[in-house]
Amino acid sequence: MVAITAAGCGSGETRDAFSTVGTLDFANRLHIPPLAKSTKDPQGVLNFDLTAEPGTSRFLPGKATPTWGYNGAFLGPTIRARRGDIVRLSVRNSTQEGTTIHWHGMRLPSVSDGGPHQPIAAGDTWTTEWKLDQPAATLWYHPHPHGKTEQQVLRGLAGMFIIDTNEPLTAALPSLYGVDDFPVIVQDRTFEEDGSLRTGSRAMTGLVGDTLLVNGTYNPYVAVTTQAIRLRLLNASSARVYNFGFSDDRKFCVIGSDGGLLHAPVTATRIQLSPGERAEVVVRFLPGESTVFRSFPQELGMGQAFNNGAGGNDVLDVLEFQAADMLSPSMPLPDVLTAGTEVHTNHAVATRDFILNGTLINGRTLDMDRIDTVVRAGSAEIWNISNIDHRAHNFHIHDMQFKILDIDGEKPAPEFAGWKDTVFLPVRTTARLALTFGSHTAPSLPYMYHCHMLWHEDQGMMGQYAIEQA
């Protein structure tokens, strides 16, 4: 399917762009990860148990693939809880190597963050708890061991974490999990002839596969039974950037981004998500119709050869939606989803610059014993993130939901004007972010910020910040 040719100079890989349009028959019903089981103790704490374990999965016909998963062979259950809940997560490592588990997008104490400072040795169990104190949002969890994140996510360690609230404005949104409210975890893989996962042949941005899995399903379809459905989109790939839309260019409404619901629905025909980013969209159907969810070409700023190598010019069918002949009615979307939150930059106590180049941030690679930035609890700052490299990057900050003030001086597209924890940075792009830090202070135990292209992250493209008392 993919013709690979060696790059003439520099690092990375180039190849011809390719298309999977017309190559799939959408024969497999989309797997919906089960909701994680929990128990509530006498103190009201919700207890969840996860086990990272090896297994075997069958993605392609007649071929077995060695994989890892949480509480199963591939991926993990969807954790769902409400704002105000105290959650306790016990994570057992039944693999043969050390791991961690990071709660991506969560605001929580650094001791619970699950970054490289909270390792779980093979055979050990790590237990942590915190209070959910942030708006309704689609978050996720994945391993974060320094130098091994790409490989462990590739094998299958990832899952969704949904926070709900009782906000009355959202009552009209589709919310029946697996019925009109679907997790859509999109990942690319390349399979060897024996069914195993290929781990080499990286593009400049990292591993880019030629086969898509959605919730661990190859060649998937969704049986639509309601007039409107909600898709919780998660780019859980190592390096591939997606430009999602529908084959018939139908419009959909973007209702949420990384950190929760937008102030109001935004009508769109495309939405671009880099690794780690999420979006919630609502799309409507007529009885009996079908359409294909697809990733379209996009510009990554890398020039045609390396843009091809990173998958920027590929056309990929993701999954098919097949509407029943009779559909249950769905409520119209409200005009307003959440109360608007203004960002006042005059409250910022500091402005900081972060330069991304190669696999360095501000000319340095990660040192686990070095704290790069110290901030005050509850303070507001402006961070300027500049990609001066010849490859695309993005930027993720732990314990944080920020607002994008502008990108190269222009306001972000409306679908990216909400709360974010990851921002995409094509070549020679600068994003200006407004941040307000949390109240969990631990000057000697930092949080991470880093490129979420997982290979770049593994190469040390990370820094550390600590929160001290105001």
C-alpha cells in the first residue's frame, strides 16, 4: 500500500502519499470500550482497579498480534465519574517492564499525575487518589515512562476518562454511552506479515502507520439508531495528525475541545487534531443514509516530501456510519453550552518563551533532576511557544487547561477557542497561551510540559515546572 523511499538528506523518512478510500468494506462493528467498574467505600470514594497486562489481539483476518492493554488485551475501559467525586485508582503492572499511567488533561496534585516521576515496576501496584475538580470533559490516560512511551502506547496502553457534571445547559446533549455518545479513539499502526506491530521506519515526527484502528477495531462501522450522535474524538496516535471530516462534506457541530465544552456549538466540515488532542462533535443523520468519517490532507509546514512522510497528504477512511431506516428523535443543540470565561491578560505576572527545535526545548533536553520553571500557585502567565524546527511539533502541559490567545498573531479558529491542554504547532508557528496554575504545591515534585509526538517526547523533548506557594 505504501511505497517507502529513503530521504535524500537530513533525518526522517519520505514516501508517496496514499489513500485507503475504496479499500475498506466496513465489515466490523465498532468495539465500544466497556465502562470501568467501580466500588464506593463508606467515605464515598470511588475505587477503580486497572491492570496493565500483555495479551493477544486479532485485528486483521487470520492474524494474531501481541499487544498490551488495561484489564484486557488492547486499550482499556472508559473511566467515567462526576465533578466533585473523589476517585482512587489502583494500577497493577503485570507487564515485564516498568511503566507509569498519566491522566492526560486532569488537574490534580503532582504526586498523582502519573508522569515519569511515578514509576510502577513490573509486578508492583500504584494507588493514588484525588478529587475531580474541573468541568465536564473528555480526557484520557496512557503510560508516560521516560524513553518508552511511544512503544507502550503502540502496544495498546491507553483509555478514555470522561468527567460529567450536572450543568443544566448540557441536558440536551447526546449522553447514552455506546448508543448516541461514542468514544472514537483513533490510532494508526503498520502490521508485519505475521501480524506483529512494526516498530521501526519512523517519519520525522515519529511512527506513522498505514492502517487505522478505531477503539481497537479495524475496518469498523457504527450502526446509528438516533437522529444525532455525539463523537468523543481522541487522537491517540504516536505522530500522525488527522484532519477529520465526512466523505459527503456534511456539516457537524463542534461542542467541545480538550478541556470541556465550548461556550456555543461551532459548525464545521473539518477539524484537525494532533496527537493527544480531543474534540467532541455532534452530527445528525437521516433514516437509511450512510457516510464515511475520513481524514483529509493537511499542511504540516514541512515541505511536500516530509509532509508525505508524516502522513499529511494521506486520505484515510476511518469508519462508516450506517443509519437505520427508523431513527429515534434527538433534541436540538442548545445555543449556549457553558458560561463564557474571559481571559484577562493584564492579570499575567510573567511571560515566558519556549523554543522548540529538533528534540530540544529552549536548547535543552529533559533532566529528571532539573526543574526548568518555577511558578506561583494560582498565578496567571502567558507562554509563547515557538516551533523554529523543520518538522511539526505540538505542546502539552500537565495539570493545565489553557486558552490559546493567538497563533502567529491571529485568533484561533472558533473550535479551538475553548479550554486546551495540547496545541499543534506546524513549522515556523508561534502560539501564545494564557495559563492559570493550580493550587497543588510541591516545589520538589514537578509537572511536565513536552511535545506530544511520542518519539520526540521519548528523545527528551520535555521540561519540568514546579508550583510553589504564592
